[in-house]
Amino acid sequence: MSHLKKLKMPPLDIIFSALFGAALVFALWKCPFGFGSYDDAFYLTIPHRLSMGDVLFADEWHVSQMAGLITTPLVWLYRTITGSTDGILLAARYAYVVFHALVSLFYYLRTKKYGLASIAAALSWFLFAPYDIMALSYNTMAMDFILLSGVLLAAAEKRWCWALSGACLAAAVLCCPYFAAAWFLYAAGVGLSALWRHRRPAGDGAVSILAPSRLLWLTAGTAAVAALFLLYILCTCGVRGVLNNLPYILSDPEHQGISPLVKLQNAWYGLVHCHPLFQFVLTGFLVLLLALLLDRGRKTRRAVYLTASCVLTLASYALFWSEAVDTYYNAIMLPMLFVGLTAFLLCQKPPWELFATLFLGGIVYAVAVTLGSNNFFYAVSMASAVTNAASFLFLGRLLAEMSASQNQAVDNGLILRCTAGAAALTAAVLLLLQIRVKANHCFMDDPPPALTCQLQNGPGRGIRTTEYRAGVYERLNGELQVYKGLPQGKLLILNERSWCCLSADPMEYATFSGWISGENQAALDRLECYYQLNPDKTPDYIFLSKSSLFEDPDAILESAQAQGYALTESEFSYYLARK
């Protein structure tokens, strides 16, 4: 019996296990719903081509390509076990849920000293998927690795944990290269701290987050991953290959050359004007923040400031509520920042480690992802999920301090209960919004109840979509099966539906990217540059659907035939093969 008593779970862990188990079942239920044709499959095309021998920078020109290196082993393993790419999209979604769940569980275990706040934070983190795309992408992996890096650096006291934090930071940089600025900012903070001889308060056993030892071990972990990556580049593409291809990679028409300042201005404009009334909420919070910072007696009025920030956050949720499923699926994560920053500033013992690693790290990521994206407000609101991971904990710390306060007139009794109620309501509404979005929104597809057809073949096998989309998919997938019986070679698919590249496995890629965005003249010009620089990627086969968006498909066919390709056609497609 004594052994059973020792194995008994604490009540907090029991609550978390029950809620997290339900959230896990919910996420697994959602996986088969929705077929967007583009993003979901595109994330797999890069590791797919790498698993067949292509290399980064030389063969792939998309700006997000480095993230594909992380998922290449998974794609290789899937193809090795199954012998094809059939069903790989759904399998990748399940893989994402497993990885994301493990990250969320680790986060909870490292922060559970914050009580119920850590449960809410872990659940919120797990429920959210950027753009509601449940896939191992440069967005989802970047955020998970940033969370892991921040928690390992802030909530662990062992050197190997700090080194592992650096490795996770390097992985995040592979997904979002601009996030490399986080290391330089952290190093600058450590340098200033050492210069000014800042130390932790006496009696606090934790090592300062700005201690040089943490930076040293963090850098060791980061450098180890960076060295492996550079070794891979040198052994595959080489320095000359990178320099030759880099200008074309950076000229990706999907990420047009806009100055960093203009991108940040666009993001700020999108934030302020994301809803006709949100600017008033934002102004209200800035006024509240200014009043709080100027108020020397703010610690005696904590309940007032915290309640006001909760009201502003709830007002934001009210603005986003009606269109959360259609427009604001990322934006719902943004308002929690109001409560988090307010709570941090009001804490008697602020969690500086989490503020430096997760809250500020989330803001750095928001800027970094904006500089590398063309989504502006959507990218910023997505990145705010990282700051939320700290905001929940700040809120938990502040409420615990207020509960333990000796100031009975202010921090206890009815006022405290009302403030705690407002905070609990704010967290609950966010979680409810996340559940509502996940249950009703499918990226680039209809809501789950309308997805009545299950795809039966190819990479999308097992995914549910509408009858119309299923018909388009099955027909196009069937047209591509002709390549299964031909000698293996390099195939150019003139189609922006990125899943087509997966459907044609094991044909090799003869294109700068699995996403021929736009199906326009710009894409054809880009292909011409690609073949001039990489003549070994000249296609053996070319596939062109008769339903393509190219303005002059006849010109494409005539040009290919003039270069020695033989043309055959079916009812729906053109097939070109090198003679």
C-alpha cells in the first residue's frame, strides 16, 4: 500500500491529464478534415525531394526550404516503410499532433509550479495551430522549438539543458532565419549585465538568466547544430552553389522585395486596423500601460489594473468572436498579451527568466516572422502564441501573490475574488475560442460537417473534403498515375497544386519548387533561369493539365516540342516526354 501511495498523482496532474487527454483526442479527431491543395502538401515537398537526393539551395529555391531538412527523416522513413507517398498527408498531420503534444507536455512539466495557470497555458499552446494548418511546417516547428528553447533556458539549472536550449534555438532559426537575432540580443543582454554587474537578489538560488555561463552553454548547443548544417551544405551544394542560387531564392515572387521598415509598418497597420474597433481597445491598453508605469503605488492597486486589462482583452475577444472561424483564427491569440504584460509589471517577484526567454522571445519572433513573411498581421498574431505561453504564467504568479498578500483591504476578500474571476473568465474565453475555431475551421476548405467525401488514393488518402474537391483531386491524381509505369526520371509538373509532386513519386523533381505559384509567365521565366543555372535538372517529362491557369498553354507545348519533347494527350491533360 505504501508503494501505491507514493505513486498517487497530485491533484494538479490529474486535472491536467484529464483535460490534456481530451484535447489530444479532439486534435486526433480533427486531423482528417480539410484538403487545401497547397500549403499542407507543400510543407512535405521539400523533405520529399531531399529524401530522393536533391539538396538545399541548389535544387530548391523557396525561401523556407531549410525547415525541410528537419522533416526529411520522417518522409524518408514513411516512404521506406510504405513504399510510396500514399496517405502521407494524413500521416504527417498525426506526426504533428504527436510532436506538438510532447512539446506541450514538456512545457507543463517544467512550469507546473504555477498551478492552474500552467494547465491553461499548456492547453492553449496545444490547441493552437498557426493558420489552423495541422502540419509540421516552418511555422509550427519554429514556435515549438522556440518554446522548448525558452523553457529549457529559463526553467532548468543543468548545463546540458542550456546546451539543448541552444540546439532548439538553432532548429528554430532553420525554420525562421531572421530569428537568429534572438541570440545576438541575448548575448547583448548578457554583456550589459556583466558590464553593470547586475546580479540576482540575495537568497534566490536560481542562476541569473543573464549569467555568462548560460550564454556559453546555449552557444555551444547552437554552434553544434550550426556546424552540422554547414557541413551538410559544404558536402552537398558548396559555397559556390549557394552564392549562385541565393539571388534567385531571395527573389521569390511570393516574397517580393519589400524593405524591412515597410514590412513592419504594414504589420503595425494591419494590427491597428484588423477590426474597425480594435484601435480603440489598443489605445485603451496603451493608456492603461502608461498609467501603470507612472503610478508609483501601482502595487496597492493591482486588482484595478489587472481587472482593467482583463476587460480590454475580453472586449477584443468580443470583436473577434463572430468571425473567429473565418478571419480571426490567428488573431484570437493576440489579446492575451495585454493581460500578460500587465500581470508581469505588477508582480512583486516578476519571473524574469520567462519574460526574457518566452515573452520577449515571442516579440522577437513576431518581428522575425514578419520580415520573412507576406502575411503581416496574420504572422504577428500567430507569433503572439509564444508570448501567451509566458502571459498565462505571469497571471498565475500575480494571483498567487495577491492571494498571499497581507494587505487584506486590497488583495483579499471580495476584490480579490472579483479580480480572480475576471482573470479566469479571460483565460476560459480564449480556450473556448480556440476550441470553437479548431472544431469549425479547416484551412482553405469548408467546415467539417460539409466534408463528406474521403479521398481514396494518392498522398491525400484518408483526408475528408467536399464532393467537388474530392472529384478534382481524384481525377488529377488519376492522370498522374501514368508516370508510375514509365522509367524513373525528372518530372516537371506545371501545376500550383503542390500535392501533385507527391502523387508522382518516385519521379524526381525538375522544378525550382513544388509550388509553381500563380501558373503564370513569371513562373515560366523562373523555370528558364533555373535550368540555365542547373542544367542537370532539365525535365525528362512534363505534365500540363488542360485546366491549368496558364494564359497560353499552346505556346508552352510548341516550345517543348521544338526542344525535342514528344506530345501525347488525354481528355484532361497533356503529356510531354523527351525523345
